[in-house]
Amino acid sequence: MKLLKKLLKENDQGIIILATPFVSLVQKDHKTLRDEYGINTDIITNYKDLADVLSVYDGIITMDSQKWNIINNYIVNKRIHITTINGLLRNPGEVAFLQKADKSDYFNGLIEYCKHEEKIVYLFLDEIHASIHNFKNEYIHYLTMWKGVIYKCIVSTATYTEPVNIVVKHLAYLTNDSIHVLESERVKSKYVSPLI
């Protein structure tokens, strides 16, 4: 989180995407950025909030322009986008059969916004070891859509295994095959997110 705050200060054109394995971590990270790091929530998009808003309007919004107005409120002038890795990959997970079109529209809109506004995008993938099973062949295409938009990928993992290595190679494609592996001592956080 310290690196994330540093990147915000250093680059006013930077956009940060923080992808976590669980919805509960999306909520925890949003709260941490707000409460512990003092980041204004006006510049943060919480993917769960967007999904909740769109589900309220499901079936009510009849014009694409109305939907795009809602989605754009979650894209334009937002510097931090907190989402799940499943969401980023458009993987519906075990519960839903297909990813909702609204969520795909959000990610497509975010990619186009970053390209059009020439934003520098930093992709943080947190606890990737817990999401390895989500990186299936049918979803990798959605990751490669970020080629030319992603400036740097930062990956955290508790265990660096062969499956993690394969995902890192896919991510390296987004950054012209530039990989730097940094190892650090694992320090247990005093705050643990409940996985509910």
C-alpha cells in the first residue's frame, strides 16, 4: 500500500488497478486506503460498489447512454480501481455462468479511457497464489487486452511456485517481457480480513 501511495504522488497521470482474489479483500483494501493511508475515496473505484449500483438498475436502464453515464462515473478521474482477479479476467467464478455484460463494459471502458487519455497503468495483483486457478486459457485473452496500457505489473505471492511463474510470464507480455523478482521476508499483518 505504501508503494501504491508513492506512485499516486509521483505520477499524476498514473492509474492503479489493485486486483485481489476475494471480494472481502476488495472491501478491506478500500477501507485501508481510506483510513490508514488517507486517500480520498473520490479517486477510488471499488468494483463491488459498481456491481451493486448496476444490479440496482438492472432492467431499469433502457438506453446504453444511461448505463455508460453510470460506468463513466466509476472511471473518469478515478486513479485507483480495486477489483477481484476474477473480475479483471472476466471469469464468472463458480457461481455465475456468464460474467455480466455491465462488468465487461466497465473493464472495456477503463481500457479505452486509459488509451485515449494516455494514462500510465500500474497493475497490482495481490495474493496471486490464491487465484492461480482463475488464470484459465479462456480468460487470458482479457488480460492481453491490457497490452500497451499496462506500464508495470506488481505481483505479490506467499509462495512462488511453477503455476505462479507461468502467470508471471503472461503478465510479462504486458510489459515487454520485463520481469524483476524481488524476495522479502514474510511479515504477518496485525490486521486480517475475514473471508466472508
